[in-house]
Amino acid sequence: MKRFILSLAALAFLVPATAHAAGDQEVPPEHHWSFNGIFGTYDRAQLLRGLEVYRGVCANCHGLKYVRFRDLEAIGLSEDEVKAIAANYTVEGDVDSFGDPTTREAKPFDAFPSPFPNDEAARASNGGALPIDLSLVAKSRVHGPDYIHALIGLGYEENAEPGPTGLYHNPYMAGGYIAMPPPLFDDAVEYHDGTAATVEQMSTDVSAFLMWAAEPKLEARKAIGLKVILFLLVLTGLFYVCKRKLWANVEH
Amino acid sequence: MQALLNNGFIRWFDNRLPVLSWTNHHMMEYPAPRNLNYAWNFGSLAGLALVLQIVTGIVLAMHYTPHADMAFDSVERIMRDVNYGWLLRYMHANGASFFFIVVYLHIARGLYYGSYKAPREVLWWLGLVILLLMMATAFMGYVLPWGQMSFWGATVITNLFSAIPLIGEPIVQWLWGGFAVGNATLNRFFSLHFLLPFVIVGVVVLHLWALHHKKSNNPLGIDYKGPQDFIPFHPYYTIKDAFGAGVFLILFAIFLFYAPNYMGHPDNYIPADPLVTPAHIVPEWYFLPFYAILRAIPDKLGGVLAMGASIFILFLLPWLDTSRIRSATFRPVFKWFFWLLMIDLVVLGFCGANPPEGFWVPLSQVATVYYFLHFLILLPLIGWFERPRPLPDSIAKPVLKA
Ligand code: HEM
């Protein structure tokens, strides 16, 4: 009987494992992230550095429409710092009293806007390719942060030149070619904490930041999960003891 | 319960609306075979999963917006801004997978112990109706977050109806509410996704009615001979089901809290885009064996018919299986073929997950043929030629070693 259930369960669990069959891409190397594992949490200092990379480099082409400026308080910025960051961005405002559209400084309740007014403009400035919104990219690609880290940190050849189609070779991208020019070079940003801004450092930091952007509730999830599972283990243990006791006198 | 009925008012009320007597009769004194093993836990677990889906689903529906331009954003808002919205959504999405896991195990239990045989054919049919309703519900639910897999899954599956000769095209347009999967499709799927779980509840009531009328089958698969074969449901099976529910919830929690996207597809975090077709369109894991059967047949209509037949054939199972012995325990040959069928289904699952290229194509064809061979040829033959092992006299006898 036990064998019956175990074998069936084993059979059933094998199937989803293959559901994400990858294409012809190279598999990114596994990085040891602070948010991996049961007790994983985000490394605040790393997220702040990642934010600096995003703001300094990626934000020139990519928006982050599900991340509001005030969400940054969760990674350690103060209310005033959030206000100051928001003030660097311009967003659409209400129509004015003449009915004409206006723009205004972003406020903490606004989200990181796309640098382009619309997708067509974004394509026009990027050789026809769309720089996607990055809010969910850590969850919408197989291997998530490992993939981003490999794509921007390891995938480009040194002094990469675009091919005849305007695409760069990058083995981690589906199909092996990507329209994004190599975004990082050493000292592309200056870190507030003095960390040396190597390509490896920046690609790691921004990947962690994008994971946070995609899954901001990860820490709460893991912390609650631990409590729930411990509680369930005790409860189930009690049920088991009661079951043994109740059935002790029943031949079955 | 009896103590409650000593209270004058409660007795007066129960005399006019016998809720307490009814509960007592069906959930406490209800006689259950004394020898049920843990394979009999999956029914109550399926019930638990249904309740979890309904409760989380109703709260999700309070925050979700069924509009093609807003659905994806509203799900992200649930994940980020609604208090514990991430928990609700991950519970609902993983809950659907766990619902299918327990229901498939529940069905496998029925196949192994011959629970579909007389006098439980109608009970079996009602179970299959629940399975079909669940599939429709889960399919439409998966469309709601309006990601790439939502959109393209919906497109592929609704397009299957176009295989029907003559009226196929009009039917597909009628399902879509337009000339492509769009806002009208999303709206009706939301409405039906909200409705069908309650229809499932209704069919579950009938399923349990049929069960209580003919009583549970058991691992020996023999009929009950007298009261010594039974024990009251409460406390023996209530506590056993509670223990099973605990184990289920622990496994559920492990996925929910530590791998919430493992059973989902990353593409569904990309908003639906009718202009970009994903490289591989794959359904949720619980549809993969059926998807493999669909694609195994080179002809579209043939594939649709084969996929439909793969489930409808189960309705005929009580008559395709010609053996009068229920439990595989006493069927030395059938037992082997049961496990072969399980392996075949897993192979079909892998075929469904992989693109229809290379050796996956012939493999899925062999596995599809074997699936039908099992039910149409092997089962009747095994029933006729197999020599079953001797059955015990009663449930109580081997148990009490009298
Ligand atoms: C038979 C029970 C049910 C099953 C098998 C089921 C299955 C599913 C599935 C597979 C999804 C997509 C999950 C995702 O990736 O987000 C979903 C979404 C959804 N379901 Fe259900 N569901 C059930 C019951 C219900 C009920 C009773 C309601 C509401 C009354 C409901 C409301 C929703 C809503 C609003 C969504 C979209 C939000 C989301 O994507 O998480 N569901 N369902």
C-alpha cells in the first residue's frame, strides 16, 4: 500500500519537472544568491547597489512599471531619499485648464516610468527591438536572476560589435542573438558604498535588485512559510498520535 | 451528538429540521469498512482542495479585473498591494495543481481497487463528471491572469473546436465572442470560472449521495457481510482524514512558500500579446498526457476525437473490465497492467511537455496506442483469462484472524 502511494506520487512529480523544456540557449551558471533557500533574505546593501545600476544604466531604456518609488522604503531608503529619487523622473500629469496634456515631477506613489513615451518610440530608438519593462523579468525567464546575471554579465564578447542585422551574439539569449548593446562596462556607475563597479559586480547587484522588483514579498513568504510548516508538523504529529491511540483497539 | 439531542430546544428543532440527526447519520455513525488504507484519504483531500479553491478564489475575485487591458495588472496588484494577496494567489494557483494531484490519485485508487465496478458505476460516472468540470474550470482559470500562456493556451484549445466539420468555425467564433481570443473571451471565461466550482460542489453532493447509498469499496474489494465488517466513520476515519489533511497541507505549504512558481510557466509573467507567439505552447502539467494524445494523431479532427475518447472511455470502464473481482490484490495479471498503464500515462506526460519533434512523435504515438489498447483489448482479455487468487470470506475475517 505504501509502495502504491509512493510510486504514484513519484510518477506524478516527475512530469512537471520537464514542463519547462528550454530551447537552444546556454544554461546560465548558478549563482549563490542571498535570497536562495529556506532562510533566504535579500541583501539590502546589494539591492541598493542594484538600484544604482538600474537607475544609472538600465533606466535609459527599460521601465519598471510595477515598482513604485515608495516601495524603495522596503529596501532601506528613507522617505526623503525616495522623494528625491522620484523627483528625477517626469510622468504624465492631468490635463490643464485649457484641456492640454501636462507633465509633472514624479511623486513617491508613482512607478518608475519607461524612458519612452510608447512602445513604438522605444522600438524606433533601439533598432526595432523593444526594451521590455523589467519589473517581472526575473520571473518571466527560466533561471530568473541567474539568467539576467549571465545575459548582461557574461554573455557578451569583449568589445562586442553588432552583426550585420544589428544584433549582438549572446549565447544566453533565446536564439543566441540580442538587440541590446552590452549595457555594462567597468565603472559604468559609481557605487555610494565605494564597492568597485566591475561588470561582474554590477550584473550581480542589478540581477538581485530585479529579483526583488519581481518578488518583493519573498521574505515575508519564506518567514511565514516556516511558521506555517512548523505549526502543521506539530498539528499533524498530534493527529497521528490520536489516530494511533483511537485505532489501537480496532483490528484492521 | 447524542448529548446535544438531550437538550429540549435542540430536540424540538431537530424534530422539525433534522440537521443534527442527518449529520449524525452521515458523518458520525455512518458505517465504513474497517480495513480502508491510506489510498482512501484522497476523496476527503479532494474535498479540502475544492474548499480551498473556492475560498481563495472568491477573495481573489474581489480584487481581480476581468478586462483584457487590466487583468494582468490587477493580478500584479494582488501580488504587490493587496494584503496577503501574494498568499491568496499562490494558494489558488498551486491549489489547482494539488487539487489535480489528489484527484488523479483518487482515480488511480479507483482503478487499482476496482471501485468502478457494480454497484458503483454511477458513483464512478459522477467522479468523471467532476473531473471534466475541473478541467474546464482550471483551463478557464489559467486564462484569467492574461499572460502569454493564458492567451495562447486559450487560442490553441478553443481552436480545437474548429476541427468539427461544417459548424467548427462558427462554434469557435461563438466561444470567443468575436474573431479571436479577446476581451469578450476573457469575460465569459471569468464568469464560467466563477460558476463551475459551484456546479462541482453540486456534483460532489451527488457523488457522496451515491457513495453513502452503496457504501465504500475497500482494499479487499469484497462485499460486506455484516456489522462486524464496519466501524463508525467518527472517530476512526475523521481522525485518519485529519492526519491525511495535515500531510497534504505540509506538502502544499512546501510548494506554496518555497517554490510557488515551480508548477507554473515563466511565460505567464509576460502580458498577453496576440502578435508574439511563444516558442513552445504548453498547457499546465495536469493536461500534458491528454495534450500528448491530441498531438499524437497527425490529423486535427482525429486528435481531438482521440483526446475526447481518452476520457470518455473511462465511462465505459465498468463494462470493459470483464473481471468480477474488484481489487487488484487478487488479480495477479491485472496488477501488472495497472502499473504499465501508470507508466504509460507518465510517458504521455513527458511527451506532452516536449515539442512534437524527433523521437517524441513516435513515442507519443506508441503511448497513445497503448493507452487505448489497455482499455479496449487488454482489460476485457485479462478479465476472461486471468485466474484470480482466492478471495477472503469477509472483510472482518482476515482482519480479525478469526
Ligand atoms: C474547481 C476549483 C478551481 C480550480 C481548479 C481553479 C483553477 C484556477 C487556475 C489554474 C487559475 C490560474 C492561476 C494563476 O496562474 O494565476 C485560477 C485563477 C483564478 N481563479 Fe480559480 N479555480 C477554482 C475555483 C475558483 C473559484 C470558486 C473562484 C471564484 C469564485 C476562482 C477565481 C479565480 C480568479 C479570480 C483567478 C484569477 C486570479 C489569478 O490568476 O490568480 N477560482 N483558477
